[in-house]
Amino acid sequence: MKNADIQSLLFWYGGNKRDLPWRNSRDPYCIWLSEIILQQTRVDQGLAYYYKFVEAFPRVQDLAKAHLDEVLAMWQGLGYYSRGRNLHATALHVTEIGGFPSTYEALLKLKGVGPYTAAAIASFAYQEQVAVLDGNVFRVLSRWLGSHLPIDAASTRNEFQALLNQWIPADSPDIFNQSMMELGALVCTPKSPKCEECPLQNSCKANAEGNATNYPVKKTKVKVSAMALTYFELHVAGKVAFVRRSNNGIWAGLYDLPSCSTEQEMTIDEIVNQLRDWGVQGELEFCHETRHLLSHRKIQARFYKVLCEHMPSNEFQWITLNELKVLGISTLLKNYLEKRYTVVA
DNA sequence: AACACGGGGAC
DNA sequence: GTCCCAGTGTT
Ligand code: SF4
């Protein structure tokens, strides 16, 4: 990219940027928080969470003092819950070492901070001359170059990163980074890019070819596998059995009804056996069936209810639906509970 | 290098 | 239905 292109880009940004709260700050905490929230997440979706977190935890020390369950409850609905767990762990670590690291290389060592986020914090908070490379920048650059290299190959990332690091101006690395991302978000969009409004239109190869949507090229497509999830609402004396999901896999660390994950729908025999293993006795009632889509899973969920005759001797936590309000649960379970109990989980 | 990991908006 | 979003961690 020539200097004139970069100047056009920066000028365009000055006149067209959105007013986003984290852009008014050079506080590494606010920038870090916003960047974690916005990983694979649209600004529109993340904005409310950003306000919620900043209000509840104005400083990184406040976030460090919170319990992980509280953080995950606030993260509920945003997805990619390992972000919430890493957010809390990093808040503890940063508080421990007395503040955020101030270089790209040091930021990269933080949990939940990869190449994109490290570059974002380093450039936005500390004006380090390191380029961000996110989905927007990949798309803009792939089109501008007219590149047929798959953007999900490591070699392409390295190549793009080297070009950007060559172009990023020393006196305004933060503005350059935000300009590239903003251009991808507002003009060089995945579908129907507005090339006629683009500050790079005269130098863009894809625009010259008149086929911007031929780019970018990807080699992999995420495959969606089917999965059956059988949930059990186990009641004893006004309380319901819950478990805390493991720190691996889907909805890691969230609270959940006891459930079984299988490839095929569970048979009644399998269900009866499972309940016997748990020591659950009582009449089994089928309640609800629904489907839930994740990026990589197509889930068929079936919900059963048992009014237990005795307290099963096992590892469940028995809580009231009211107590559940302060615990993080999946959107699938939240939708179910809202449908059945009109509670706000 | 390939895969796991959410949810929602736009088309 | 499809695509993909201010990506990172694990294997
Ligand atoms: S001219 Fe079109 S394709 Fe090229 S960078 Fe601008 S919006 Fe993207």
C-alpha cells in the first residue's frame, strides 16, 4: 500500500468511525476487556456486555476480586465461555504483577490473549507499531491484493502480517489498525461491499476485477456434527439438581442440569439405567424437545423431569431456581427454563 | 495443520 | 438454510 492509500484510509476513518466507548480510552484494562469480549463477536452483540462489566468491575482489581461463577454468570449468552474463565484468570495475574504488560510480546503471554488481541492492546494503549490481523483485516487485504491464498493458512497470515507491519505508520499505529478494521466492518463487508465508497477503491485489485466477493478464499469449512443431549430435571423438596460442567468441552464451567451427551437419541432403557446409576427413584415425565445450533454442533435436546422420592446420594448440587440467577448457564438451558418457569435465569 | 469452542445477525 | 463475526487454546 502506498502512502497516499494509507492517508486516504486514515482520512476516511476520521470522518466515518463509529463512536464506541473503548475508543475513548487508552486504559489497557478497558481495551483488554473490550477486545476479549469482541473476539468472534459483533460489536452490536458485545456492547451491552462491555457496559455491564465496566460498571460491575471498574478496575482490573475489581474483576480479580470477583468469583469465577459471578464472571461466568455475567458472560452468559456471549458464548466461547473459556474467554470468561481466562478473563478472570488474567485479571488475577495482572493484579498480582501490578498492572498490564506494555509490549506486544509480553501481552501475548496472557491467557486468552493471542496475536490479534496482543497487537490491539499494544497499539491502542501503548502506540506500539504492530498491526492487528482479524477477520476484517484479512478480508480487506485479501481483496485489495486480489490474493487467492487461503486466509486460514499460517503462511498467509505471516505474509499479511509482514505487509501490514511494513505499512503501519509510526506516528499513528492505533488509528491505522482501527481504520483497517472499521473499513472491513462498514465498507468492505463480507457481502455487498460498498466499493464505490471505499477510500482504497482506486488501488484495489478486487475492485478493478469487479468481483470483490470472490475474496477472501478459505480452505476449510467448519463441519457441523449432530449430537443428542438428554436433560434431567430432578426435583427434591423444592430444589433442583445441578452440576457444574467440566472445564473442557461445550459450555465449559457453566452450571447445567444433569445430562447425557450421546450420538443418537437415548432409549428409554438407557435413560432408566442412567437414573438408576444416579440413585434416582420416581416417575419419569417427558417435558420438552428442542433443537439448538452451535457453530460446530446441531443439538437435539430432550428434557425429562423426575419428582424424586428420596435424595439421591451423589454429587449433584441442590439449588432453587432463584439461586440459579447468579450462576452462568447455557442459552439452551436458559431458553428451556424460561419457557417452563417464566423465570429470568 | 486441524479442530473445538457460542450465539446471533444478515441474507 | 448459509456465512461469519474486533480469535484463542489444544492436540
Ligand atoms: S474497493 Fe471494495 S473490495 Fe477493495 S478494499 Fe474497498 S470495499 Fe474492499
